[in-house]
Amino acid sequence: MMLHYLFWLTIGIVLYTYCIYLLVLWILCVKREKNNSPVNNISQLPEVTFVIAAHNEEKYIFAKYQNTLALNYPSGKLFQLWVDDGSTDSTHETLSNLNGITFISNPERLGKAQSINNAMKLVKTPFTVFTDANTFLSQNSIIDLIKHFENPEVGCVAGQKKILWSHSDALASKGEGLYWRFESFVKMAESCSGSTLSGTGELYAIRTRLFNPLPTNTILDDFEVSASIIKQGYKVKYENGAVASETGSLTVEDEKKRKVRIAAGCFQALGRHAYLLNPFKITEVAFKFFSHKLLRWVLVPPAIVAAPFLNAAILLLYPNSSIIYLISMLTIAFIYLLVLIGYLFRNRSNVNPMVTFPYYGFMMNITMLKGLVNFLTGKQTHIWEKANRKADI
């Protein structure tokens, strides 16, 4: 019977993480909805500083600069602070020719965390917006973020990350695009029910005074900043109207490298911020951190791998078991068939994303396991490597 219990435990972990948790969030959200809306009319727009750390982003810098200038926000209250982190292309020269910005240059590559630390020493405005050089923002994104700070309990506001893709793209862009639609839905539900867990590096805003310097070996700077703010007793809100758009990874191989690095960062964050799991300190956050992060990072990957083997073992060792185990085996076999099809067509275009997405989801979970190995063995560096993107070619 132990096999039966283990099998249903693996199924329960996956179903809870991706389905039941969302249902619970929306029930909580409905109960709080009346008191959850941000203030729409801001009496006076505050000064805001954009912090953008860039390494070899010569293809994007001028377009990002123009995108920022075109945002619907008073130009005299929006400041751009760039950090050139040891670029070897023309990033430094391009930044030096831009009017109305402040930029600092790291002679050597220090990594994003240290670049952010250096930049934050120069920020004088009450609010800071972090964004990436290769992402482009919706016109009202800053106003949409800042309005949440009318609530004194809010310390951080996350924007929506949107992956631009078309049906002619290969699996990497489609898979990442679908994943971020789901992740945005989760963040929206978490925010609606109280607080989400972190900003997204492509676009998020904080109260400047709440920033604490990051450990220089930090892999996931956005989570580190957000967790520090939660620890100080503030909420993290999600704003779906503040959109940061970028293209997806060019190939699955590029996406795998990126996901392994993120996975290693997840385990680093889990070790540093285990206090977020303490239900006696911050009950709501502990519940969400356990459901959204701990289960997804630690338990779902081995559960997905173990489920088919446990199911097969039950059918072989207990031939008189309920027909439900045969049905579950056929269902799992069908899902893994889609994973195989997705693998075979992973670098082809014009393939329905719903056919290839199971492989992307499976690949994400396998990279979590590899990321854990890299983190435990110290192989994962905090220096980020850019993934090749469609817009880069």
C-alpha cells in the first residue's frame, strides 16, 4: 500500500501546486476584493529613478532610452540611472552620448547585484523602478505602478512580464510566453488576496528607503529585494497594467541555460529566506511561499519524475488494483507522449504551442533539479549570461 500512498502524494503535490492553490487564492481574493483596489487618483506624482544595469546591450540601449522618455510621466520627475557592468561592446560609448541620464561604469564585470548596489547609492528619489535594458514598457506603466504606493502598507509593486511571440516562433519563445501568462495569473491572485511574493526583474518599483544592499553573490536580485521588503513588514503588489515586453529565447538550449541559472537562484533564495515559511510570523506569506515557491521548486520536479514509475509499479505488483490506476497510467503516458513530441519539434516553427508546451513544462522541472546540483556544488555563478533572443539576430 505504500506505493499507492506515494503515488497519490506525487499527484496531489502537482495538482495542488498548479490548480488547487490558485482556487484557494481566488476564494481569498473574493473575500478581500472590496478593500483591495489601488487609489486611481494620485494627488501629486512623485519623483522616480529608473535603475538599469546593462552588460553588452548596445542593440537595445537607444531604443530603451527613447521608450523611457516617451512614458506618460512628467519628464522633470523621471530620472534614468544606468550602470555599464564591464561591457565589451559599445554600451559605454552609447550611454555617454545620451542626454539627461546618469551612468556609472564598472571597469570589470561585477554582476547585477553589485551593479544595483552601486546605483542605489546615487538614488535620491523616494521611489525606484528597476527594469532591464532589453524590455520595453507600456506608456502608463510608471503611473500604474506608483499609484499602489498611496497605500502605506505597500513597499514593492511588480509589473507584468510579457513575452512577445508569434506562431512562427520556435518552442522557446512560445513556451516562455505561455508560462508567463500563467505566472502573471498567479501573481495577480496572490496580490488580490493580500501580497504576492516578489517583483519581476523586467519591471518592479520599490520605496527607495526600504532597499537593503544585496549580497554580491546574489543570483536572483529581484527576489532578494522583494523578500527584504516583506521582512520589513510591507506588502508586494502586482500591477497587470504595467507591462514590460521582451522577446523570448531563440532556442530551447538558450532557454535551458537561463532556467538552470534561475533554478540555482531559487535554491539560494530558499536558503536565505527560510523565515518566510514561518507561519507564526507572517502567516499569509508563509502559506504562499510554501505553495508557490517551496512546492514548485523542491517537490514538484521529483514528483513529476516519480509519478509514472510509481504508477507502473502499482500495475505490475498489484494487478488487481482499481481501474483508476490504469486510467492514470494512460493519462500520464499521453502527457509524456506530448513531451516527446515537443522535444522532437522543439526548434521548429509553426507548431501549435499547446502541443509543445508539455515539453517546455517538463524541461523547466528538470532544470530545477540541475539548478539544485549547480547550487549545491557551487558551479552556478552570480554573473548572468544573456540568452540569445529573436531580436538579437
